[in-house]
Amino acid sequence: MQEALALSGVSVAYRDELVLERIDAHIPVASMCAIVGPNGAGKSTLIKAALGLVPLVAGRVTVLGGTMAQRRAQVGYVPQRESVDWEFPISALDVVLMGSYGRLGLLGRPGRTERTQAMECLEQVGLVAMADRQISQLSGGQQQRIFLARALMQRAQLYLMDEPFAGVDAVTESAIMQVLDALRRRGCTIVAVHHDLSTVRECFDHVLLLNKRLIAAGPVATAFTGDAIHRTYGGRLTVLPDAAYESRTASAGD
Amino acid sequence: MAELLRLMSLQDSSTRVVMMSTAGLAIAAALVGTLAMLRRRALVGDAVAHASLPGICLAWFVAGDRSLAVLLLGALVLGLACMGTMALLQRLARTREDATTAIAISGFFGLGIVLSRMIQNQPSGNRAGLDGFLFGKAASAVASDAWLVLAVAGIVVVLVLGLRKEFGLLCFDRDFAVGLGRPVHRLDGLLLVLVALVTVAGLPSVGVVLVVALLVIPAAAARCWSSSLGAMLAISALIGAASAIIGTGLSAVLPPPSGAVGGGWPTGPMIVLTAAVLFVLSLLLAPERGVLIAMWRRHRRRAADASIVRSAR
Amino acid sequence: MIDPSIPPEPWLSNDDLWTMATAVLASVACGLVGCWLVLRRLSLLGDAISHAVLPGIAGAFLLTGTRDVLPMLTGATVIGIATAFISSALGRFGRVDRDAALGVTFTSLFALGVVMMSLAARQVDLDPGCVLYGLLEFVPFDTVDLLGVQVPRAGAWLGGALVIDVILMMAFFKELRATSFDPAHAATLGLRVGLVHLGLMAAVAANTVVAFEAVGSILVVAMLVAPGATARLWTDRLVPMLWLASAIAVSTAIVGYLAALELNTSAAGMIATMSMVGYLGSAGIVSARGALRRSASRASAVLTMPQPRSDRL
């Protein structure tokens, strides 16, 4: 099976502190993989490290059999909604058009073809009516879908998404899910940071449990076990006395 | 050489008073600046300083009396008006803090230039006094003015030290302070008034353009040394006082460059440069967060990582 | 020399028109570049760069002994870019917030520049005061021959700067927009985020220097920030914002210049004052309009509601 994303020995540090420690993970092509872990586990950092947005202290990232720089055009990124300035004077259509900027080259500019494509992407996420709206006028769920449409515009093979379901309602979530399903049927790979443990089983086929180190990884059926979840969240999901928590993490750590 | 000795031994009473007032002011500014920086209002003082220029000019127009106290009162009034305008703009839709601050700095300064040129054009106009406010001229200050500055600095220091706990709470955890029922808005307002007071009091010695340095540089330097409020206040006061004394001393003692007509080494910039040197030293040498220490730690960790990787293979 | 006590003979002389044209060019060139500073919330960095170019200019002057534009432009651009880097490095290593880091950087560099200039004061034509508020009135006295027409040297440089600004902005519009809106995503597209930032900083520094002789280092901030910030209040679209900013820049420069002529005062100061007035006025009108619209829609909501709910917020 070919690998869409392979991390070997990836370590990342912010200032003097290691936030990711020697992560080894292999995500097969045409899978749908959730990255799960508590706050501060390094989930967003893992996505950014894979994209080359944060420097690695050690390790290597392989994307679709090549380096990130070689495969840049085949990788789409959906950042967290909070990461940008939504007051920026730009329309929804213009945001989607940015997805084509990579293939347009240095002096190229989006033309009629790109506009048609962008409208198609907006249609897939159900936001054609919003094309000319200023982005600050969109609701949170609509902003999230605009980011998705921008990633679709990149026509990538691998999509890395940082919390695509954060702050969206159930209707939007299922709409996004449908788009992602369609992508996977076309052979694309999706890696998404995910917060809702209850929907991991129904929405994803692979999972990566993370808490600064890799706790477990693999198909949901084998890797997403109660024990692994417990080790990932350090017992914080259930109400345990501190002593029990301590002994648990101690035994999990070694 | 005799001049240097006389200055350093502080025998001359007017030099002594001027030095004391500059140092006192620098201490007050460093204390207030530390609080303002922690409250993320580091550059408010810059806007106030620039707004004080039209204030000085207006006072010149309005009052027949051209004593320093009257001019500084005008500066204070416009400085506070500038803060009020900026606060109002914050509450209006869609204005951005950074743009508002930049426009206030430049716009008020422009107004000051307009007014000062009009004063110059008046038959009785003599702008010499106003030009001193641009870059400051502590060395030539008279003793009565120095006492005024010292008094303002004293009031500010007493207020900051007296309300240290309240200000600390405000800076580190505003919401918690609200929860405790502290008068947060009044404290915030008081902090801004203190910023305005020290800024205006610093104009005669450091000048409009650079006075914000007295607020910002000692505070930023102290941040390198410590994270506790008490220690930061003490260290920044120390750095402020040292900059003022060394800077004033240097500008008085250094021989003017050959053929210079501008009166040699300007006091305000020399104080700021001294503070900048102390800041760079703090940045490099601080024991916990210094750059040198961090580089050494990183080097050690790299080495450790490399050995782990080697042993794993 | 212009004797300020004699009013100009015709309402606008030829020299007045050239001066006004120079002011307009400076305003538009800075205003267009400044739009991107406003969009990136870097207005205060523009303020810092315009202060910090001083040692670059003074250094070029001390080294070459002339006031040629090219050495000054080079020196100032280098220092301008250095300011951007130093302040962001201070934020990282010194762990102070962005404003404080900027405050430390630009006051230190500005102080250094003032000291360097007072060392060079024997060549009297470099006056620290003029650096602050420029000498727009002297623009027509320094002309160059351009296609047989005597045009002010400053105006020719500013015209060139404006043309280069516009060409670069059109060529790299896509890159500027994407890296301003979402730098992380732009980087994953393979756009050179760091290079665009560097280019923008270089453009800010270069425009500042070219405009600076005419309007001075503090007033140039108004030209950088005010048109973009004011235009942003009126429109939510990027391209209209750039056009509107240009129009605002032109009209501010003209109105400011004419008002200064009428009151016989500093034109650069008046233009900065007008920039601030325009910004304040726009903020007032736009927010009043917004409040009106909100209350109108609230009223219509109440009217169309069949039964007013008691729990309405």
C-alpha cells in the first residue's frame, strides 16, 4: 500500500520545550485519518510540521513518496478558522481563488477558467449564494466551508485539515463530511485534527492518537481502543483521583 | 577634567538638582512603563508625547505666562485628550488600535508643527523655547523647573508603589480583578493618567520624540531578568536611573565634536542610547532568559538529541 | 528664501503648484504602500521604520559627505529592513510584546541617528529638527532637468517611486493579498511569504526616505497609515480600498497644502493634521451610520414581529 504521508522520528520544539517527540506514523493513500488528543498534545503542530510550516528538530516527512517541497502542488491545507483575520477586505470567491495561486506561478493571475472552477468549489460546499459576500459577514460554519472550498480549489491529493469541524453545527458538519467522503472516493487522502471522540468511528477509517508522543496509530478498528484513548487523555476523560492518574501516566510513559 | 570632577562629585548644586530630577523622572517612568507594558499599552506614551507638542503651543497662545509649569499643563491636557480620543475610537466599529495609534502620533505632531510655525510667525514669537521640547535639553534646565519635575516624579512613584498590588492584579489577570470587585476601570484610567504625567514631565529633558523610551526600554530590559512584578519594578527603576545619570553625565562631560554648532552631545538621545546599551546587555546576560544562556542550552540539547538518535540506531 | 511675512502674489504661483504636486506624489506613494501595512496590522511598524531610518541617512551622509539621494536611500532601506528584523527578534528572544519591542527598537535607533547628526552638525544643512517635520516649502528650490522641464528633484524621485510602487503592486498583487490574509496557507501554496514581507518592508523604508526630505520622518507616518486606515472604514473590498486610499491621499495633500498656504504655516504639518481629521471624521460618520442602521433594523424587526417577545435581548 502506498503511503500518502509518512513521518519518521519527527520532533518539534517551541523555544526550549519539545512539543512533539519522535513521531513515527504512516498514513495510507485514500484513507481518512483523524488526529486525536488532548489540548496541548501537539495536534496542530503535527499538521504544521508535516507542511513544513514549523522547523523540525529531528526526523523526516515524506509526502506521496517525495519531499514536501516536491509535492507542494498536491497538498491542500485547511487551517484553523481562528488563524486568519476575518476582517480582511476580501470576498468569499476571492478566498477560494487563492487555492489556485500556487499553480498560477509568479506573475500569473486568476482568469475566467479559475473563476468557473472556484464557483464549482463553492457549489460543492453549498455557498454559491455567498460568493460576493465579504468574509466577515459569513457565519462560523460558512467560514469553515470557505476554507474547505479553497482547499478543493487546490485539487490536491492529500488534504491536511486543522479542526475542520470546530464550532460548526450538526448540519454543516454533515455537509463537510459529504464533501470529504466524495474526495476519498476519488482517491484523495484526508488527515484531520478532530475533537469529537464520539464521531471518530463513524467518520474516519484511520486514527492517530497523540499526546506529545504517538500513543497509537492505525485503522480505527484496531488502534482506537478504550485503553489507547485512556492513555492519550491520561484518565482525564473519567473522573479519577490524582493518585490513580499519576500511576496510570507513569505506567503509560514507560 | 576639572569639569568632570566637579560634575561627578555633584558639588555644583544646580547640576545636582538637574541630575536628581532626571534620575527621579526616569525611575517614575520606568515604574509606570513596566505596568503599561504588562497591560500591553507600551506605546500609549508615544501618542501622548506627540500630542503634547500642540498642547505646549496652545498653552503658549492662551497663557501670557510662559513658565514650564503652564506649558506642561497644556501638554498634559492635550495628552489626556489624545488618550480619550483613542479610547473612543476603540469603541467605534472597525477602527484598529495600531492604525489609530500611528495616526494619532503623526497627526498630533503635525498639529504641533503647524501651531509652532504660527507662533514663530507672530511678531513676538520666539520658538527657541519650543524647539527644546523636540529633543530635550536637560543640561540647561534651571533649578526651579527641575524641582517641578522631581515633584511630579515623586507623586507618581508614591502612587505606583502604594497601589502596587492592585496594579499587579490589573496587569496579570484583569478578569480576576473584576471578579474580586476591584475598581478595574478606575485603575486602568489611573494608569493612563500616570503614563501621561511621566511622559509630560519627561519632555523638558528627553523631548517629544524619545520620551517613550524612558517608559519602554527599562521595562523591556527588566522583563529579561525577572517575571515577578516586584523584581521587575525594582530592576527597571534601577536601569532607568542608571541610564539617566550616565546619559546626562556623558552629554555634559564629553567634549563637543570639533566645529559642532548644535551644542555637542544632545542629552535626551544620550540617555536613550545608554538605556539601549543596558537593554542589550540584559538581553544577552540575563541568567534565566538571556540569549547566551538559551544558546548554550540549545547547543546542549542538540548534542543530547544527537546521542539519542545515535543510540537508537 | 521665502519670507513668510509676504503673502504669495497670485493665489497659486508656479512654485506652489510644483510643491503641491510633490506633496500629492508623496502622499499617494506612501498611502498605497501603507494600505498593506494597515491590512497586516503593521501600522506601528511603519511608524518605527520611519523613525529608525535616521541613522541610515546620517550614516550615508557622514560616509559620503553629500546629500545625494542614492546613498541615503541605500542606508535607510538597510536600516528599515533591520528594524523589522530586530523588533521581531526582540519579541521572540526578549519575550516582550510587539509594541514594546518596536518601542525599544525605534527609540534606540532614532537616538543613535540624532547623536550621529549632531556630530555632523558642522555641515549645517542637516538639521535634526527638519528631519522631523521636513522642508516642503524648500522643494521648488532644488530642481532637476527632466525632458527640458525644470521639475523639483524631490518630486521627480517621488514620481519614480510611485511608478515603481504601482508596477510592483500590480505584478505581485496575488502574492501580497494571499500572504496578508493567510500567511500560513500561502506558504503551503509555495508562495514566498518571507520574501514578500521583506519586499514590503524595503518598500516602506524606501518610500519613507524619498518622501522624508519633503515631509519629515514623523509626518510621513500619517501619509503611510491614514489613507489606508480611512479607506478601510468605508469599504470591505481590497481593490476599491486601494483606489479610495489613493483618492484620500490626493485630497488630503491638496487640502492640507492649501490650508497651510492660507494660514501661512507648515504644509507638512497641516497635511498630517488633515489626515487625522479625515480619519476621525470617517470613523465618526461610519460608526454613526452603523448605529443608525442597527437601530433601524431593530425597529423594523420589532414592527414585523407578530407578538413582541418579552425575553428579547
